[in-house]
Amino acid sequence: MKCLRMVKVVIVILLTGLFFISQAYADGKKIFLDNKCNKCHTFKKLGIEKLPKKALAAEDDGEEADEEVLDKAGKKIEPKDMLDAVVASKKAKLDIGKWLKKEATIEDRKHKKKFQGTEGDLKILVDWLNTF
């Protein structure tokens, strides 16, 4: 009897944990899309493609355009797929949140656009990105 009760408690704890993990996962993806990170970035693993140029032109949000990111030779650098960016930040042992706020560099580059969301949203987004 005691063993069965323990098994039930463990199952409840695991299911509760899975619920919160799946909720955080959904919230991170929502923040990524709500902040239009897919204006520049793909996330092919999740089926997220860059927004089409036509949609971007129709949705001019009045924000001042950020400078293009150039390499040392002055050539424009295209944004990486998010999975590649996360891997690069982990290799650099960098807090990707600092990079998104333009407080740090990855491969000698700052992020093109400073994250405009709340600190809470940034934490959720970073936690979500770090699951990959």
C-alpha cells in the first residue's frame, strides 16, 4: 500500500513538472514570434521561417531600422538560424540574454536589434532558447 501511494505521488509530481515545462516552452516560442524575431531569424527545427518581405513592408511598425551587421571586410552578415545562434552562444559561454540586449558579443558581433520586451519575457525567451 505504501509503495503504491509513493508511486502515485511521484507520478503527480512528474506530470506537474511536465505541465510547467510545456507551458514555459509555449511561452518562449510565443515571445519569439510576438517580438518578431522571425523578421531576421529562422528556427527550422520548429518550422519557423523568416517573415516574407511583403509581410514586413505591410507591417511597418515605425521602429527605426537597426544598422546592418557587417563582417570585418564590410560584407553584410545574414542572421543565423536560431539553433546555430544558440550553439554559438553556448560555445562562447555567453548569456544569450546579454547578447539580445546588446551588452555582449558573439563571434565579435552584437545582436542587430536590442530586445524590446520586459525582463520577464527576456528570461522566458532565454530559458526557452537554452532548451535547444
